[in-house]
Amino acid sequence: MVEVRTRVRRARDMQQNIYNVRYICISVTLLKWLRYLTDISTMEIRIGGGDLLGPALPKVRDALIKALYEATEYPYTNTSYPPGEGVPQLREAVAEYYRKRWHIEYESSQVVVTCGAWQGVAATMNALLKPGDEVLITDPGYVDYYNSARDINVKAVPVPCRKEKWHFYPEDFKKAVTDKTRMFIHSNPSNPTGSSMTKEEWEAVEDVAEERDLLVLSDEIYKEIVYDGKDAILPAQFKGLKERTIATCSLSKISNGPGFRVGLLLIPEELYPKIMKYIIVYMGRARPATFVQLGAVAAYTEPRNHVKEIREEYEKRRDFIVPRLNEIEGLSCPMYEGSIYPFVDITQLGIKTADFVKELRQKEKVSVRDGESMGVNLSKGKLRLCVREPVPVLEEACDRMERFVKSLKK
Ligand SMILES: Cc1ncc(COP(=O)(O)O)c(C=O)c1O
């Protein structure tokens, strides 16, 4: 036992030296930087996926180690199955975080811990929608909403985001509604466009939702990543939407922990039994481990300085990459307002997006995502990039993209 304690302490001390919270925003360890410096010009660069690179937050790491260590001590509660709704400490911390940070009143009894935000989205869609229903999804919008709607025989109706910076006109939202519409599903700020919903947009949603009795599934995993000194606006902040909104968030993006698989659902009381029943019956005991949930509490309690630091780093990356992409003749990319995704128009180049993606990878070893499936009409001719790497790597990726684009014109 003494030996285990010493080893845990040594590991913690070592980690403490490696990670300093002020450098989390750099999002790579010293070793990674060395790798970049030595072989940046030849390495394969993957800037299509949203799996952000970054060290575990020290306070989450410490809480995880503590919870795991305590699992070896009587009464061994940290080795037990977690309760179906999640550990009470995390449910309380998340309700309080929403109350203080977002001024939305939630009770801990409305919070459910899920395996990532995605399990929450899937459970909500499956529990509340039936075949033949319609859901509104922005076009462009998150590809998995479109896929999941199709999988459960629900019709995905696109809301065209044809206003500047991928916003929608209230009349387009209203036009998309029919007698079968049940829900609006949206990631705010958006994956893949980075648009951050305005008060006017939410007011349009509120009007229609009240009139037509619609629900909102609000995917809030990027809500802390909004730039230019602004903040996200959330649907539950609107009186007419509060009891119609199911919100989901997770440790995946702003807390550098996609692999921890900790997600949260915040559910209005009336809808709670239906969603919870679905989770219990169909998702069984698939939950993040008890000690992981206990470690995750730290991500939602103060101090949360890491949020500002990580956001500033992503903002720096955005401020570099958007002007740089626009310098490349034939590419265009609006300055996105939040999230981590430059959404790039390549229609001027006259090449299919699938061919662009394939050839760029083959010739220049840069991977980006084909954006065509991320919507219906407005995603045509688009690529989705992700600022998952620091500026020097993005710089190299852009240089290679420019060389590739020039080669297309020869
Ligand atoms: C909009 C959106 N929702 C949900 C997810 C999945 O999140 P999680 O890792 O918490 O399951 C992602 C992941 O990239 C995403 O971009």
C-alpha cells in the first residue's frame, strides 16, 4: 500500500512539472513541439477531425487520480456501479455551473450523466421522436443529426443558413415548419460553420416553438468557444423555450477530455421520465466509470481559468487561418464566430470536393473533411477544417494547400 501511495505521489509530482496550466492553451506537450520542429515539413497533417489535441486539465487529472486512489479504500464506493442518472456530485456541480455561468435555473435532479454529448443526443432523439416526425436542422448542419434522423425514419428538414456568416432568416425558419415538425436540433456555435446564434434567431425559434409546440435539442458542447469578446446565447435563457429545451454538453471540447466520455443532459421535468426510461432500457449501464465522473466534477467547478486560456488559443488559430485561407486564390472562408471549424468554399476551383480531399492527402499529406455531407444544398463545394493543431502546424498545412491549389491550375 505504501509503495502504491509513493508511486501515485511520484507520478503526480512528475505530471505537475510537465503540465503548467498557463501552457494548456498551447495544447501540446514539449515532446510534441519537438516533433513539430524536427519533422513539420514531412509529417502528415490531419486538420479535418474535431478530436482536439491537448493535455488533460491538471485539476481534472488530479481529481481523477484522487478518485481512483480512493477506490482502493474502504467502503470502495468509487469501484461501484455509478447510479443510472450519474454521481450526485457531478449532477450538482453541473446544475450550479448552469445557474452561475449561464443564469439558467436547473435542479441537480434534471441532470443526467451520459457517455459523451452524443449519447445524450441519441437518447433524446430516440425517446422523443417517432417515425414520420420531422426535425429542423440547419443547412449546413452537424452531419450526425442528419444521419441519426435518417436512421430512425425521421425526416430532416433543412433550415437554409443563407445570411452572412451562416445565419438564417427568421422567415426561412418559419417556412420550414409543417404539421409534422417536432423538434429543432442545433449545435451552437455551429459545427461545421462556426456561426453563433443571435438573440433574433432564438426569438424566431421561440415564437414558432410556442405556436407549434416544438422542442429544442440544444447541443452546447462549443458554447464556451465564442470569440471577439462575445458569449453564446442559449435557448433555455428564453422564457418560452426553457421548458422545451433539452440541452447537452460534455468534457470533450473545452476541457480537453473527449476520451473521458463524460457528457451531460439537462432535461425539463416533464420530459425527464421519457428520456431517462430510454437511457435505462436501451443504453443499459453504458455510463462513464464512477471515478471518471468524480474526476469530471473539477471541470465544472471554479477556478475555470482554463476555459479562457483554451478559447484564446483557438481564437489565435482562427485569426491566423481564416485570412491565410482567403489569401489562397480560389478558396474563400468567412470569419467564423465560434467553435473550431473553418468552413471553406472551393467552388471556384471547379474540382469535386471528394477529389480535392483525396488528392490533397495523396500529394501533400494534409487531411481535411469533405463538407458536402454536412448539409443539403448549402454545403455543396465546401470543406471543413478543424484548428486542432497549433499555428505553426496550421501554417505548414496552409502552405501545402496553396501549393496544391496552384498545381490544379497548371
Ligand atoms: C456538434 C457536436 N455534437 C456532439 C459531438 C460529440 O460529442 P461527445 O464527444 O461529447 O460525444 C461532437 C463531436 O465532435 C460535435 O461536434
